[in-house]
Amino acid sequence: MKRLFLFFDHNHPDIAKSYNNIGAAYLNQGKHEEAISIYEKSLKVTFSVFGHNHPDAVKLYNNLRNGCFDQGKHEEVISIYEKSLEIRLSVLGRNQPHVATSYNNLGNVRLHQGKYEETISMYEKSLKIRLPVFGLNNLDVAKLYNNMGIACRYQGKHKEAISTFEKSLKIALSVLGHNHPDAAVSYGNIGEALCNQGNVYDDQGKHEEAIFMYEKSLKITLLVFGHNHPDVVKSYNNMGGVYYNQSKQEEAVSMYEKSLKIKLSVFSRDHLGVTTSYNNLGYVHFHQDQKNIPGLTNEDEVSMTFFI
């Protein structure tokens, strides 16, 4: 940086780029406060050179978002995304894919805050832009349906969640084929929504459908990643939970033991994931005559939302 100052004024675009690169290095090291400080310097130079409504400012806001989001500073992230959205609306207009991206990402942060109505509103705005531009068979549209499904599931709207997950799955199968990880994610999400629906309405049929979906997800994950992958562990664990709720103790134990075996091959015995498996096996063994014991842990509670 000192050498650059010998050749360039402090408010030169190359100075902004250097600050940005240093910020990225700090972020990769997990030094979030330092990264945020450097990104803010880069942003200040960019404003000075190009003004506030320049595409480089949007990129820097996104980098700032990475630093703040990793620290759980959700309100700061919301502020950053709103500024980024404001620039995109000003420069590009309302019906442009980058504007849709901003709405999606705002929705993701609202989801983490538990503000589900605002979340769905943001996703719907994003979808309204993307559908006319890209049509139904677009992966970003599939990701939006996935994100909307997660928000609906957290609200307890299981039927709506299943419907939107199925839309996401249909696109993934059409575009990527049957053996792609994104298809496995969709099958797993449908399975979890069906499981929740079965628990709420005491509907054993939904539990059977959930097992069917988890098995499809597991088959793809095993094919793509092999046996010692975290998503394989999740599938076994989630299937164990369904069997447990059906009072199928032997099947539940079998699934939890498979999950535990993988964890022990990857982690040490005092790892939190290993503890979770022992906990779940303990509930099955010692409460075989009871249903829905509080404390049974689902490892897939926090589903993956997509930043586009």
C-alpha cells in the first residue's frame, strides 16, 4: 500500500482495489473487524472517485456484507443490502436480475432473524422479476422456491412448504438431472416438511412419504459424495427421527447407529455431533414406550438458503 501511495493519490481507483484485496485477505483469515474496516476505506475511495451509484460500490457493499454476516450483525447486513438495492434500482431499473438478487439476499437475512412474513415478501419480489426474464426452468428460480419453502416450513405452513419445495425439485431434475446434489437437497427438504406435517396431524402416511423422500436424497448423496459425507449423516439422522416418531424403535436405532459410525470415523469422540448421536440413541433405548420426547435432535434444523 505504501508503494501505491507514492504513485497514486489516496483517492485513486487502484487504491480502492488494493483496500478491497486486503479486506478479502483479512476475511479469509477470519479477521472480520479488520476486513470491515478495510472494506469501508475502499468504499470511501470509490464514493470519492465514482460517486454513490456506481457498480463498484455494490460489489464493495456485498463484501462488507460478508464480514458483517459472519459476525451475526444482521441489522448492519440489512442496511448494506438496502443500500446496494437502492443503487441497483437507480442504475438498472426494477425488472433486472441483479435487483432480484438483492431482494433474495434481503429475504435470507430476514429469515435468519425469524421475520418470516418479510422474508416471503422479499422472495416473492425476487421471483416476480426472475420468472418473466428466465422462465420456469432456471436454477435461480429453483433456489428461490427452495428459500420460500424453508420460510413456509419455519412458519408451520407445511403444505405450502411442500408445494414450493416440489417446484424447486422439478426444476432441478429438469435442468441438472436426477443425480445432482441440488436434487438431493430438495428431496431432503420435502422429507422434512412431510415429517413435520405428519407430527402435527399425527398422519402416519406423511411419515412414510418422508422416509421415501429421505431415501431418495440419501441415494443421490451416497452416489455423489460417498459414505462419509455430512449430508449422508443428516439423511440417516432424519430418517431415524421419523422412525422414532412412528414408534419403529429398531429402525430408528439402525439409522442413528449408521449416523454415529460415520461421525466416529470423521470426528473425535468428544465432538458435538457425536454427542448428538449418542443422545438420540439414548432417547430411543430408554423411552421406547413414549413418543415425541423433547430433546430429540434433528441435525437438519437449519436448512440451507441460497444467496444468488
